[in-house]
Amino acid sequence: MPRYKSPFDEFRHFQLLAQRWAERDKKLKDYACNLLAPKLVILDNVIEKLPDGHPVKERLSEIREILKRIGEVQWILNADIVTNLALKVGKTGIEISAVEES
């Protein structure tokens, strides 16, 4: 028997433009859903200009990570209830067991 093809089957391999952009620029993932993204951009530009191994560069990188987490939390606090529930549950799929429980 042929399998039913859902209209969504064609989108299985569809990749959004934003996803492709994020693959090329890894920092974009840090800016998404982050209320402190403008500050992260400024820090990233300053960090890029400093030579590797510079103590200020290392310290600014640590500060950037802290601001990244704070910005993500602020975004979550402003997100809707469905988003918060999804974050709380954290599952991406439904698991169904074929084994009968006794």
C-alpha cells in the first residue's frame, strides 16, 4: 500500500534562509532571542580587534558569555506561555512504545 504523502513531506528538507545565514555566521545564533543582542554585537566588534591572547580579550569574552545568558533569560521572561511551557518540557518529539506494559 503506498504511503500517504503529506504536503509537509516536501518541506522536510526545506531550509530557511535564516538557517543558512546562521550556518555561515555562528554568532547570529547568539543574537537570536536575546534582548542584549545589540550589546553583544558591540562586544564582538571590540573582541575581534584585539590580538589573540590579550588579557582584555579574554575578559571581554567572559563578559560576553554572561551577557548572552542574561539576554536569553530576559527574552524568555517576555516570551508567551506556550514558548515557556515548551522550554520547560524540553521534548522535541513524541515517544510511543510498541511494548505492552504489564
